[in-house]
Amino acid sequence: MAFGFASAIGSHVGMVRSNNQDSGFAGTQLFLVADGMGGHAGGDVASALATQAMARLDEDQLATPEAATSTLRQSLLDANRMLRSTVSDRPELSGMGTTFCGFMTVDDHLALAHIGDSRLYLLRDGSLQQVTKDHTFVQRLVDSGRITEEEAKTHPRRSVLMRVLGDVDSSPEIDTAVLDTVPGDVWLLCSDGLCGYVEDVDIEKIMRRRSSLQGAVDALIDKSLSHGAPDNVTVVLVETTPEPIPEEQLPGARFAGSAAAEIPGGERISTARNKILNRRRTVRRATPVAESHFEPRVDEYLAELIAETRRRNRQRRLLWLLGVLAILGGIAAALVLGYQWTQTRYYVGTDGSTVIIYRGVQQDIGSFSLHSVAENTEIPLDALDGNEQRQVKRTLSADSLAEARDIVLRLGVPGK
């Protein structure tokens, strides 16, 4: 059964990046998103060249979805060789690479190809589900049970990619699949500038409440902007329709992001929407995020990370211990100084029957007394009048032993 496919596309450089390393394409039967890596070394070039090369498949007519997946895989390997050749001609682009997530439509099926951390989602019957699995280090940690999905969202190594196209792997492994589709399905292709910062529940809500596909694309990008858009964000939406769309109603091939710019050897195709989005700014700003980079040696990298984590944990424990010792030392010093100060003080009091001059202060810390007898005056307490007895019982403070003696001499003791 032949279905139709309506689409919309948009891309934004974000609030932090200086250039757009994302690329997107929406054609008649081919739809894709690519996210470049390599920063100023050529991430934008990698995604643009790969996207423009793959876009040529939009003109092919393939009989089966299986043939389409085979064609996608071979074309991506060809694109990988082309990127490696580009680096040979332009050494300053060494290390560039790009993710890829895209599909071709064949009747009532989709032929999917995927490498990297750009994603495909499906909204069916009002429920959103992630179709692809990221080829990232943190996903490996999730799969091995070392961290949770929630921890993966903020993990410091979430920018580490295990599979990409480009000048990093001569024969990258590409995931392919054949997917069924039915009328009403809405397929979302996006770079991690969306799914890395906007929760799935918010993505689902925007897609469910859409008034149009383009309106939903705009709203998804706006949602990323409202979160600070620390990365480039590219979105392609494709909706399955019950009947093929008449050719004269098709919008034609549209590029977005760096693929819409002028790349040597490429065709310049842009849209008014891209220009509007790239001018838009929100008040909120976000801090820069780490550049994505490729790391193929998964097991070695994991071992290095575990060793690094252990070193950091030892350092943290040592710093914690030193901090505790410093605090305890400070407390001990404060106690010693405090005790020394109390021993410069005196007061006149009583042991219950005799007037006593005490050294220290009339306080105890647990079983430790902060005062001791300096002099026993041998003056009976009952030799004092009622008012003086009350004063002595309440104690009379003095700054020195001499001052305490003067206080005793001023007491109205008969015969003194």
C-alpha cells in the first residue's frame, strides 16, 4: 500500500555556538539529520558534505525497503570515504566527523540508517517512543548497568561518541532497520541539541498539540531556545498520510543548517524559515557544552575512565580527610585558646560555707570544670549580712586576683 509523507524542517545555531554544525534534509522520500563534530576544525563541513551527498538518493526509486537500507548503508560508507578524502586534501579539517540519522520511504515502510547520537522518534496514537539507540559512551554505561538513564543526561562524558562518519574510522558500523508505518504516524528526526536538553514528555506534548508540522518544528526549536540552546538544534518532522501527496503539492527538497550554506562543490539551497530562526534570540543564556568527540576504543576508554574515577575518588577522600583534620585542628585550637582565656578570669564565690576566690569561669563542659580554687579566704559565709551572702552566692566577677582580693576586703565582715 502506498502512503504519502508530509514534512517540515528547521535548524538553529543555538545560543552558544558560533557556527551551525548541524545539517538537515527533507525531500520527497528521503529525510535526514546530521550533526557534525570537530568544532572549527570542520564539523559543519562534515555534516554538510555528508548531507548533500546523501540527498542525491532522493531521486532514486527503490523497489523494496530492504533494497533501500542496503543503498543507505553503501551510500553512507561512500560518504565516509569522501570525508576521509576531503581531509587528505585539506589537512586542517583532520578529526572532522558527523552523525547521521535518516530514512527513505518505500510504500508503507521506512528504511532507516543510523550512526551517532542523532535520533529518530515515533509519535503513534498520541504516545512518543524513541526508535534509535545512541552510539555514545554513556549509552554503553546505561546498557551495562553502570549508570541510569537519568544519570546519563548529566554525565560528564555524554559528548563521547563511539560511532560516526568521517576522518576517524575507515569502516564505521551503521545500524539499519525496516520500520512499518501507518497513517497518522509522525516521525521526528533531531540532533542532540533538541533531545539532549528538552525532555521527551515536552517533545511529545508539542507534537500532540501541533496545529501544523511546521508549527511543531518551530515550537520544538523554540523549546530548546527556552532552555538556553547550548548546542545547535535541527528538527525534521514527517507525517504519514493515507494517500500519496500530489507532486504539484510537494514542497520540494529543502536543506537546513550548514548544508543550506555554500559549501565548495555543493548546491546552495536555503529557506526563509532558517533565516528567521537564525536571527531569533531569547533572553536566557546557557553555558557552553563540551564538543562531541569520537572514541572508538570502548573497553580501553572505559578502563581508563574507571582508573581516572578511582584516582579522583582517592583525591576527594584525601581532600575530605585533610578538610576534616583542618576543621578538628581549628576546633582544638579554639578550645585551647578559649580555655587559656578563662584562666585569666577570677570571681568571688562560695563552696557553700566559706567565701572562696576562684580562677576561671563558673561553667563546666561535661565533666570538665573551667574553674579552680585560687584562694580560700576562710571567711564563713554566715559571717556576711544577708545582701552580701546573696551577692557571693551569685558570684562577683574580677579581672585579676588582686581585684578579687579587693572585693573580699570590701565585704562587711565583723571584726575585719
